[in-house]
Amino acid sequence: MNCDMKLFKCSFFIVLTLLFFIQHIIATNCSIEVSQIQPPVALSADDNKEYTIIQIPGFIQKATIIKCNSKESCGEGGSCEQNYKLHQFLSLPADKRVFEIDDLKLRFFNLPYQCKPCKKAVQQS
């Protein structure tokens, strides 16, 4: 019975995920590109400064990004717009050559993630 319950939970999760994804595509009508990246450098969401993302063997920092094709139109003359999600990475200031232990911190970075719901074009009178 335990196995049946796990299968049910897994199937339920997959169905919910698919429904959310389909609903999102229908709501935006925008094409997307999904990829996994290992950013070498990024702008911090906290202070808008550039930081080097730490990448060492055994500690590779990755993020899944979903880019929205902002050149497309959606709906009735609306446009596709990129949405962003916060990701946390261990990083060092990019502009320093000599570091102190306090420079090594977990920081938040905004990375592309999904499209915003389609905005209809504003009609001007």
C-alpha cells in the first residue's frame, strides 16, 4: 500500500506540474527557451554590483533559467515580457584582486525565469 501511495503522489505532482505549465503557455502565448547555466559573473539583486560566482570542483553552482522571447507579440497586440527569479550563489566581489574571508558571501541574483502574463496593448484615443 505504501508503494501505491508514493505512485499516486508522484503522478499527482506530475499532473499538477503539467497543468501549470500548459496554463502558463496559454496565458502568455510567448515562446520560451529553457537552459541550465553556470554564471561566471552576475549583478547582485541587493546592491546592483558585479560579483564573481564561485565555481570549484565538487561545488558547481548552477541555475535553470527560462528566457522569454520578448520580440514576440501575444494576445491582442500585447507584448511578451521577461520575468525574473532570485537565485542565491556563493560569490566574491568582481572588482577586487585581494580578498578577505568576509568578502565570500551568499548573495541573491535575479535571473530570467518565465514570461510575465501577456499585457494587452493600451489603446490610445
